[in-house]
Amino acid sequence: MGKGKTLLSWQDLKAIPGFSPTSELGAGGQGVAVRGLLGGIEVVVKVIFPTAFSTIAWEHAKNGTRVIHPNVVPIDEFGEFT
């Protein structure tokens, strides 16, 4: 998947129902962000690697669904990918 070593491959992300990955936006110590199409709409999927941080990220995602602001990217859906 692009530059660097990640724990995921394009095949892994294709397992997300309806998601067709098109390009990796970035990868780091916490996870990977991938641009793609979901139901014909361009979306970004951010996958967080399983760590102690993932519990905090889960809470941020849950709380982020309630934030509506022009400077904040909306979170439409989140869940566990195994």
C-alpha cells in the first residue's frame, strides 16, 4: 500500500462492504487513511491500528459524529474492522 510498511493491504480494505479503495492518503504509527468510493461517493476511510490508543480513538469517533462545523470533517460512520 503506497510508501512505508503498513499492517493493511488493499485487499484488506476491499473487505469493507461497498468500499473501493483508490489511493492511500497517508500512513503513520496510528493507522492509515485511504481514499475510495463507497456507493459512488468519494470518501476517506481511516483505519486505526489496534493499540491502547484505539480505545481513545473509538471515543473520539463516537463524540465526533455529533460535531457539525465547517472546519471539521464529518464522521458518517465508524465501527470495528476485524
